[in-house]
Amino acid sequence: MHALIPETAPFNEEQRAWLNGFVAGLLGAERALAAADAAAAAAPESAAAAETLPWHDPTLALDARMELAAGRPLELQLMAAMGQLDCGQCGYDCRSYAAAIAAGSDTDLGKCGPGGRPTAKQLKELIAGAGDLRPAAVATAVPSAPHAAPERGYGRDAPVAARLVSSVSLTGAGAEKETRHVVFDLGGTGLRYAPGDALGVWPQNNPDEVELLIAILRAKGSEAVTLSNGAEVSAREALTRVCDLRMPSPELYELLAAEAGDDVDRSRLAQLAADDDGADTFGVHDVLDVLLEFPSARPRIGELVRALGRLQPRLYSIASSQRKHSGEVHLTVGVVRYEKNDRAYQGTGSAFLGEHLRPGRRASIFVQQAHGFRPPADPCAPVIMVGPGTGIAPFRAFLQEREAFGAPGRNWLFFGNQRREADFLYRAELEDLAEKRILTRMDLAFSRDQMNKVYVQHKMLEAAQELWRWLSGGAYLYVCGDAKRMAGDVDLALQQIAVTQGGMDATAAKRYLADLARDGRYQRDVY
């Protein structure tokens, strides 16, 4: 390969080799993008393609997104109902998944994991509302690009089996939410990943819950059932690996309404099939709740399996650098547990990784490559990272990568959680990086350690002058974590800093951040 970084450049041999490969990859990507742009320019541009997508922002509420998309073609309204993360969990990005639904090539409305039940309901309403007008709407939609078969290990439909090395708690006594450090052995998988990538994990359902469902239906579990793709497996296997037991589907309510021997059960189930907004009123939160709440409805287990939604993979930001952990991949997983209706519930993916999958056992995983959430190509560039809670995950990978590479650029981390003693994730590692000056600065916000709650955006405002100095000096700014509150609050804090430190008005501050994002210097991985 032709050397793109001259030998006279101030880098050692390993750094120069890495940069040569990185720049070559960028040039290859640019050539591919240029070719795609040329092809797009040669093709007639549709009305939908020419439109802006103002709702494509994960910090906007669903109602606000739908209002922005009102009056647009069906495909774009469907897109607005998605989670807006382009996370790849569904096997598409938001727009191409919407196009596939609009065109009728994908009829599964439950693939948007981040959007959850509200997205699935909105999609159903949009499709129903389109009625006879749907074909006309489809004609204006941009068809989804045909999907080539993914390389093994790099797509939801081509996972590989990896052995769990460990799953240990990062949180201490008194933590309100447990967070775990999960390590998979990549030996034999051939998987490669980069900082910023996510790991997709196909979870399995709680085995105790599966056995309870089988018992309620008075089945054995060994019965053969046929899946929607024609495959035949045992009922236990289907309930464990294939069926979504969290979100009851309209098809499930319809099936149970038809099977119910009690008139009241039948009426309430029919009501839920038409509109499941009343699910909480009936004490229905998942599939097990439905069966417990309506005891007169007991279908055959094969019919139940066919009426359930399909389990979706979970995506987790990778928390390690392969330069430092060549044969492993690390995750930072917040375990979801809560109580409702006098019953304890667990998150499917986090409970699988935190409780049910034992060390030495294997799980189906794949690498979901980042769209652009990467450390800067220039190792000298300063980096500002805002990652409260499990949002620390990719920044642990960034710091490990920059340390292993010997990148001279400064690194500044804003981290927050509830309590320093219980929730300071990776405390020893971060303090060691700070002592070695790899982590130039670390600002911490532990919201419950004082009367007034303090969050990362407050720490950013306190450090406004220095933060602006870094940004003016070419720093790259990264945000990872909660999309609904934190990411929006951080964005508002940045706008305020641009006003107070940069002398801008509100409009110019927003434009400044948009320009930073366009230049790749303001990147968000939010969920």
C-alpha cells in the first residue's frame, strides 16, 4: 500500500502504520460516497428525496415528530414514527425500514426496539389510515435499497456464537440500578470492531417465565410448532429464542378473544385488540400478564407462538478497544428491573446478560458498525466526551484506543450518575487514566450526593469558559446516553455556552452547533 503519511511526520512506526490504514479507509469511503452521489445525481430525484427531515432527531417526542411529518408522503410519516436513532437494530435505518413497510415488503411493525410500543402503535395507525390511498403514497416513496447478505458477524441476520467470559457488577451497595461489565470472548469468531461500534446481542427469554407460560397453557413444551418462516421447532425453543414475551401483539389479543370462554374476558380482549391503550387499566404489561388476567382464554401453544411478536436483538455500545483487548469485547449494561401490578419485571436483554447467561455459555452476537461516531482521525485533536451512566461505554473504548495508540491529543470527560460511592462506573480505571494524564480533565456530577441535583450539563456550564476554549481550538465533542432528557439538556447547555462565551445570539448558537455536527465535530450516540 502506498504510504499516505510521510516518514518525516512526527509519529512512531506503529502510529504511522495506523494512520496510513485509517486515511486509506477514509479515501476509499469517500470514493464510494462520490460514486453513490454521482449515481443519485444521474437518477431522477423523487419529491420525497428532495424534502428535509426535521423530525430526524432522537431528542424529539413522538407527537412532535408526527406533527413535523404531517402532510408528507406515507413513507416519511412512517419514518417519523421510528426511534430516529438509525441504530440498525431493525436491520435497516429509519428511512429504509419505513420505505419497506410502505411498500409492503416488510409487514413486521415491531422491529423498532428504541421506539417500542408507541412506535408500533403509530405505524399501525398510519397504515390503517392510509387505506385505499396507500398505493398512491407508496408511489412517491423512495424504495428501500436491496440488502446484500451481511457478512457473517456483521448483521442481525448473520450472528456468530461467542462465549461469555464474565458478567460482574460495576455498582456498589445502595445503587438504585445495577450496572454490569460484560465480557465476551471473540476467539474463533474473526470479529473486528472499532471504538464507536455497537455489539448486537440476540437475547433469550427468562427460562422461569417460559416454563410458567407452558404450565399455564397445560402444555409440555416439547410440542412441535411452526414459525412464520416455516421452520419447525419445539414450543419451548420458540418461547425462549423467538417470541417477544414483553409486548403483547394485537394478534395475541385477537386470538385470546376468540378463545375466551367468559363474555367479560372476550369483550375486554376485543377492546385491547382494537386499542391497547387500556392495557395498564387491565393490569396487562406483558404476555404473562395477559394470560393471568384472562384465565378463560387458553389457546393451544402453537397458536400462541404464531400470535406473538418476534424477539429483537439488543444493541450495546462497545466499551473496549480491540487494541488493548484483542480477543474480547466489553459491554456496560444497565440491568432493567422494576415492579408494577405487584409483580417484578426484568428487561429481556439486560436480564439475559446479567442473570440468565452463565459464564462459559454462548450467545449469538454481531458487530453493528457506527455510522460516524468515531474518535477523530487526527490523534492530536482534543476530545470532549459527555457520557453519564452507561453512556460512559464508548468513551472507555475511546480512551483505551488513544492510550494504546499513544495519541497526544487532550481528553476531557464529563461523567455523571446518582452517587459517587455506589455508581462511579470504572472509577479505578478513570482515576488511573487521570493520574497518567491520558485523561486531561474529568468533571463529575453525582446528582443524589447533595440537596440540589447536579447533572453533567450543569458541570459543562460551570466550565463554560474552558470548554469554549477547547472547542475554539478544534476539539471534537461527543455525547452518549439518554436521548429524551440528557442529550437535549446538553445541547441546550452548549447553545448557552455559545451565547455567553462566543457572543452569539440564539439563532447563531444553534447554527454553530449544526455546523459542528456537519463537520463531524459534534457527534451523538443516544438512545
